[in-house]
Amino acid sequence: MNWDEIKGNWREFSGKLRQKYGELTDDEVEQAKGSRDKLLGLIQQKYGKTKEEAERELDKLAA
């Protein structure tokens, strides 16, 4: 999926996010609401990932 599709299917994608990144709160996921940059920042902050690692994981999840 591309990010336009993810925004349109946010409910479905947010479920995948919650499964993969259990430390993200429902509020954080809702605040990101399809924003790739916000999600990357949250993943980096919560999981100590580099930007590149977070991008790779998020792109893989979106595929």
C-alpha cells in the first residue's frame, strides 16, 4: 500500500501497527493518523530504532 491508501484504510493499518508495535498507545496511533513522519518518530522514540531501521520496518508493514 502507498501512504494515500494507508490514510484511506487507517483502521486496518492501525491494527497492524498495534500488533507489531505494542508499546504504541491507542492515542499515539490515532494522533499519527496516517502521517508517516509521525509514525517514524514514535517508533524511533519508543523502540530506540534509527530512522533507517524504522523506515524499513514501516515500509515492510505497509507492503
